[in-house]
Amino acid sequence: MDKINILNKPGLLTNEDRKETLQHSCDYIEFTTCLDLSEPVKMRLYGTSNKISIQNYSKDIASFICWWTHFVQKDLNGFSGFYNVKFEPIGFEVI
């Protein structure tokens, strides 16, 4: 019996699957990228504020990385590591 991946397909993600859009919401930030994180991870704050505390920013980044590692990484055939991932805040500053 094949293992079902995050796209509800059997087996590992194909090269085409890896480029599917991924959106994930945390407490303060919405993250948008592709499944294999090869595109920059665009981060947008909820609401109308354009500032976030370093504590809440760090918490949401850590939450996203943990969620992605648990639910997506297992479906990839190789991952070059988070040091290659580019996080791109859109329209906000960390204070």
C-alpha cells in the first residue's frame, strides 16, 4: 500500500507537484510559496497593522517551519535545508 502525500496522491511528490502553491496561516502571518520552498516564502500580516513584534514574528516563523517539516518534507525526495529558503516580508516591519 502506497503512502498518501500532502496532495492526497500516492507516493512522493513529483517535480510538477513540488511547484504547487502552498498557503499556510499562523497566528499573525500568512505564508505563501510552493510546496518545496524553492520560491521565496512571501509573508503577509493579518489585519491592518504594518508592524509585528520580534516575539510574534519568531513564533510564527518557527510554527511554519515545524508544520512544513511535519506535513510536507516527508513527501519530498530530498531537501537542501532551510538555509536555502528565502523569507520575504511583504509590507510590514519587525519591531
